[in-house]
Amino acid sequence: MTGASACKSICAVDGVSAWGIKEGKYGLALIRASGTAAGVFTSNLVRAPPVELMEKRIREAYLDAVIVNSGCANAYTGDRGYQDALRLGEIAASSLSISPESVGVASTGVIGRYLDLSLITEQCGRVAPHLCRSSEAEQQAARAIMTTDLFPKHALVRGDGFCVGGITKGSGMIAPNMGTMLAFIYTDAEVPATELRSAMKKATTRSFNRVVVDGDTSTNDIALCTATGLAGPADSGAFSLALEECCRNLAIQIAMDGEGATKLLEITVRGAPSEEEAADVARTIVSSPLVKTAVYGEDPNWGRVMAAAGRSGVRFDPYAADLWISDGALRQPLVTDGRIVVDLTAAKQAMHGKKVIFELDLHAGPETATAWGCDFTEKYIEINGRYTT
């Protein structure tokens, strides 16, 4: 396959072209696509200037392009940082001959450092001429936005006559609230602005907002979606499901690539009074350092799981709950009706692979939710103990 037919994410979408460059810690990606746009952003009080700018700019519900730099988060940088974020958009606009107001901007990297605008200008000048629609182009863009990520993250979902593709970055400082670290999603479906905003909010709530690597909500979380409309109108329900699937795929890849991680951790909570409460329990468990270290040590510590569920703020009867552990194939009961029924040898066997699943039934309602994370290892300390030095 050649050209767009070989693409596995954003460049499979009609109307999207991209390219990127990564030089040591510093990278730059450009993605060009014109259309209706929506975004979600971090709720951290210490919002980076690119987030503050995009919260205003996205109200116009239209973008022509996105520029992303990696290596410097341009966060906690005050008015100078905001002016630099504006300049970032102007640099892209000049390279692409478009209006700066129609450029999305995002930054990722070290907090409390100012952008090297001369480097960004020089990199943008080299990236812009290469913009194209190919598998190499989307790969270059996905690599350019990486920081401590070990691999680029792509997703593509094909619907009935349309598709949704996305790239993301994220490995540490991950406990999203409203958005993800950085995610850029595109569709060729024709989607009205109000519908796109609603679908993005729902999709991120059920995907990125249920990923926890270390419990820290980033200052720079941005997820943007642009609809080029070149495939024509799509059924709203089908589009919403496709967008959610794309975001979920990307979110799971973030959890798999957690800093220092060796195992993907998946928590499914059933029998909750509401979906939100099921998600609260699942996120609490997947956030627990005690659960995460137990997973690393392949210790099926059911007590840590139940203790985390108990501090989630959701009301349920602990002595009516059921708990299982699984590797995706082998499923073993740990607790039944509040009674410990574990076969320790079999339970430990279920933790030997790259994926560990806990399933918890609260028997307190009809709703279900799933959250994803990873184990905690010594490598996480190594990465973050000297992150800026």
C-alpha cells in the first residue's frame, strides 16, 4: 500500500497533511486540516499559556492547522509565555500562509522554561515544505511530539463512509481531567460544531479521563478534534461511537507506555449506582500506588484493591462485592460475596503477562466503567528524579 491507503491514523483522514521533526529533546510537528473544531483542556489551576490561548481560540470552532512543540512546556511562564504562545501560532501561520487565529497551538516538556522561538522558527521552516498525506508523515508528526514516550501512538477507526484518526503523546504526569496530555484527532465526517463539542466531551470522559499513570494532572493537557467534512454528513450516533473508540485506543496506549511501566493495568467496575460512580471507583483503584506496586511485584493483593474502592467516595456494601483477576484469558476469583476465595497460585499466574485486569462487581446498581493505568517500578523514580537536570 502507498500514500493514504497505508496510513494508520491522522493522514488516513481526507484533508489532513502532516510532518514533524525531532532533534534531541526538542521537536516540532505541523498538522494542516481545515474544518470545524472542538477541544478539551486541563482543569489544573496552573494552566500553561498554550491552554489559556486555545480555550479562547477554540470558541470560534474552526481551525486550519495545529503546531506542536516538544521539549519545553511553556508552562508557569506568565505573560511572556502567553505572548510566546501567540508567536508560536504566528510562526505556523507564516509558514502556511494562513491566519494566526486559525492555528491551534500546544506545547509539552519541562515546566517553568521559556520557548526557544528562534529554534522553533527554524524547525518550522524545515517542516512546512514536507507536509503531505502519508504514513511517514503521520509517523514523523507523532514522533515529534514525544517526550519520555517510548513509542509513537496512533489510532484509526473507520465508520460508515467516514473515518476518525488520532495521534497522542503521554507517558508521565498523567491523571487527565478534561483532556489528555496532547491529543490531535481528525475526522472527514461533516459534524456541526455543537455536536462535535458534545461528542468530544463524552469521548474524553470515557477514555483519556480514565487513564492514570502517576496521579498528576498536567498543566498542558489539550485534546483537539477537527472535522474536515470532506466525507459528508455522518450519523451522529455512529460518529460519536467511532470518536470514542479512537480516543479509547489512544488512551490505552498511553497507559501501556507509562513511565517505567512493565504491565498495563485495567480496572472494570460493575454494579455501580451510576456510570460516574463506577468510573470514580475504577480511577481510585488504578491510581493507588499500593495497587500499582503490587501489580509490578505480581502480588494479587485483593486487600489493596478493596481498600482503594472503599475510599472512592462511592457507597456500596463491601461484603456483597465480587472481585476477579485476569490476564485477558485466565480469570480467577479473589472475593465472592465479600468472602476471600483466592487460589493464590492461580492468581499469581494471571499476573505474569503484560496485562493485569481486575474486575469488581459492587452489586449496588446497573452501571459499569473501565479505567486504565500501569504498574509502578523503580524506573519511574529514575526518570523523574532527575527530569530537569
